Amino acid sequence: MNKTEQTQETIIGEKTLLLPFAEYDLGNFIRLHRADKNNNMGRFCLKDYTDEQALVYITSELNQGQLFVWTVYTKDEEPVFAGFIYLTNVSSYMVSLHGIADKTMMKRKGLAYDAAKTLINKLFEKGVNRIETDVCESNRAALALDKKLGFVKEGVLRNHVIKDKGFENLVILSILREEHLDGKK
């Protein structure tokens, strides 16, 4: 997976459209990250950045090929913005998958599942061998989604994420190409 492929490709799911990230999406990307209580995205945690700093930082990551983002829309006659799905730690054989949703749009509609499943299928088709993700232990909805997608829990980083007035465990999950192709999801 390389930067050129990502920037040129629209990916179509059953319920969602994954459109290549555009400069005008930066504001929504920053807004959703700041609003997400479960945001544990490490280097992409934007809560302490000014808008200008966040724009410079995210643009730099995109330009360096360190971040690949698709904007998720509903696959309706009039598509509606629903969130973002993005990859970090990209190599020819492995990626880290993350998503951030506009909660009012994605909640209980199967859109997050469809967007993630669609991108996972595309990544494995392109030859990626391993997709990993991480989730705060308290984020039960994301853990359930990852399990439904076929991710397997690999371990827990104890007290790894600073949250509110303390620390939280971070669950590490992955899915391998061979598992996916064997029909395990």
C-alpha cells in the first residue's frame, strides 16, 4: 500500500463510501478527535493542539505517508458524512487500523462495521498480511466491533493511556490475512 494508491482510490462498501481524504476534511477530523472520549490514538491525540498546530501536524503526517485517511459517507442517494477510517504504521505487510465516527450518524446503523470490513477486505486483496488495532479497555462498543470483524486479542498494555484523572489499559488486537481468507472473517 503506498501513498499514490491511497490518494486515488474510492472504496465502495455495502452501506458506506470511503472517499480519499481531502484538505477540506481536516476541520472535521480534528473536531471528532477532540470530542471523542475514547480517543487513545497516541500521536494523533489532538486535544492539546491549537487548530493551526493540528492542521500543520496532520498535513505533515499525510504528506510523509505516515497517515492514510478515508472520509466515510453513507451510501445513500444524498451521501451524509459519517466519520473517518484511517491507517497508521503503514508498511508493505502490516498496518494499524483506526476509526473515528460522528456518533450521531454511525450509532447502531452498521456503518462502522461496513466501512472497516470494506477497508480490511481491500487491504488483504492488496497483499497486506497483518492488520492491528488498539482500543481502550472501557470502550466496549469498539471491542465488540473488532471481535465481529474477526480481530483477535493479543494482549493488554496496562495503565498505558492517560484518561481523565487516571490511567487505562489498552487492548491490542490483530487479524491476519490467512485467518481472513480462511473465512474466519
